[in-house]
Amino acid sequence: MNKNLKRVLLLFAAAGLVLNACGKKKAKLAEISPKRGDIAIELKLNGSVEPRNRVEVKPQISGRLEEVLVTEGMKVKKGDVIAVMSSTDRAALLDAARSKGPEELAKWEKAYNPAPVVSPLTGFVILRNKEPGQSVTTQDIIAVISDELIVKANVDETDLRYIAVGRQADIELDSYPGKRFPGVIEHVAYDSTVINNVTVYEVKIRPLKPPENFRSGMTATIDFTAEKNENVLLLPVDAVKTRGGRSVVMLKTGGKKPELRRVETGITDGRNIEIKSGVEETDTVLASGNYAEKTGGGQPERVMRGPGSLFGVGTKKRN
């Protein structure tokens, strides 16, 4: 490398140092006053509408369906006859008698009774799968009956601590965008399932006021407050740093040098963080970076956010 090239490189390096120093000098610290308010963690789960108990009704014998007495959406009680069928032998006998005339057919219909297919539970028909005249075996599904439609979702094991039976939730269906209805968590699975190398637990949510066209298979989004603390001291998350595994803040003092003070933190909603101890409302906290006041007066905007680890679901601002 010749001397001229070395000289140019040194000049560029010196200029970079000067610009860097100037940038540091221009950096200002925002002065923030801790404020009291409410803070909450909201989780967002993706789920679907499914029957609580789904029963596939199959015949106990092979044969031919003579009548199907139910339609989709019809309510049935346990023990109700939903279909009538002939065994293979009866169907063959009736076909032979039919060729001899109506009197012969009536004779054998009376002598050889058909077999009923009954509902195993009280609920409603969500699928009519066979029609009269079709031949069926003991493996064929005549109808599917559900006792009640609920919403099922999977929750990551890291967020399971936020799930509790009886906790209220808001449900929104893709079929009804922008419309929410209430629900309540009624069961959390005791056994886990591994999906895409993630351990999850199934959660069942009972809808309280579902829309009229509430159907099995609909995609749902479930929002609920995992944890909420009211009237607590809040700071922007940018104002709290971690040093040696401890949470600290920078406080403005009467002197030129700010004080680094340890604080005990609580929950965070992604923008604000709860301060349990270490600072008071009268303290002035210094924060660097891109922190900016949103509402004026030192009070940061509250944005409800869920944990970023939750199924990769993004956070959502609540009105």
C-alpha cells in the first residue's frame, strides 16, 4: 500500500471518529416521571369451533336404509330413532315380495320388522351422510351428532400459567369480522400435545352468546386478559435496563452524574412495565433510545400486547 492511500484511509478513519463523537454529544436523555395506571397482559389464541362431543352414528348390521328421519341442524334426544333400515336378508326378501305384488310385500313387511338406528346422545345433527335406498355396512356413517359447539384452542406451555378455568374471554369468528361475543374457559387439558416441536395444551372455551349461524369448523380468535394490575407505578420498558441479571433505571440527581438504581419489576404489556419498588412518583427517570411521549405529560400510551412467544401471534392494540 502506497503512502497516499494510507493517508486517505487515515483521514476517513479520523472523520468517522469525529462524527461519532458529535453524534454522542447530540444524544439527549428523555426525562420521564413514573405514573400510576392499570396494566394488563392479553393473550391471543387461534382456535376453531368444534363439537364438545362428536358421535358418528353407524348401523349395527349391514343392509339397506329404508328411511332417514333427521336433517342437518335437527335436535334429537338420546334414544330417538334417526333412521330405519333392513338387514341384508330382509332387503332381499322384500325385493322378491315386491315383484309379486303389493299384498305380498305388505305381508312380509309386517312379518319381518325393520331395524331402527337410534341416537346415542342428546344434541343436534351436524351431518346427514346417507340417504334412503343406500346400502350400508357397520363401518358406514349414517349421521354425525354433536351435543354442543364450543371453541377449542392450543396454548403454548410457556403461557399455561396465564390460563385458568372460569376466566372470561372474547371470541371473534373469521365469518363475522369485527364482531365479538363472550366466552368462558371451562377446561384445560392435563395431557400435552407436541405440534411443530412445541408443547401445547388444549383449552376449551364455552361460548355464552354465539351468533345464530354458529357452525362447526369455523376459525376463531380468542382474546383474554391473562393478568391485570390496577393503580400501579408504570414506566416505559425502554427506561428499564438489565445489568448483571437485575433491573435498573437511571435517575436524575442534583449533580451532573445520574444515579443507577435497582428496581423490582412486575408485569409488562410490551410498552409499559410495572415498577414494584425502587422509584417513586416524585423521581425523574432518564431514558435513552427512541422513546417518545405519546400522550403528553410524561404518561406513556397504553398498548395491550400479548407475549411474543405465543404461537408467533403479533400484538394488537385495543381501543
